[in-house]
Amino acid sequence: MQSVMNGVGIGFFSAFFISLYLDSFIGVVIPIAITYFIIAPLVSAVSILLILYSKKDEKRKSGIEWWEESEALKKQL
């Protein structure tokens, strides 16, 4: 869950800064709908995948399966 929240934050802040960069340096104004409904979710998805992929090895070392529920969690349910 922490990775998802970090990824969403990264995506929306980066979309905001991309729109500021394009406006100030190139002079192109991106509409708000394109910035927050197209660019931000794409950057969020990529950053979430990168965060999850980078944490794959540390979770595997600690005995937690990366994409599947762990045995301890299955026993609790």
C-alpha cells in the first residue's frame, strides 16, 4: 500500500512539474485535463511498477512472496 501511495504522489507531482516546465521553457500550455487525467496516471503507473520491482529482491530475501499472498497471511484468513 505504501508503494501505491508513493507512486500516486510521484505521478501527480511530476505531472505538475512537467506542465510548469513546458509552460515556462517551451511556451506550451497543457490543459489541466490532459495533465491530471492522462500524464499523471501514466507516470504514477510507471513509478508504482518501478517501486514494486525495486522492492522485489528485499521481499524475497525476507521470505515474502512478491506477487502472491504469503503462507502466514493465508493461514490467518
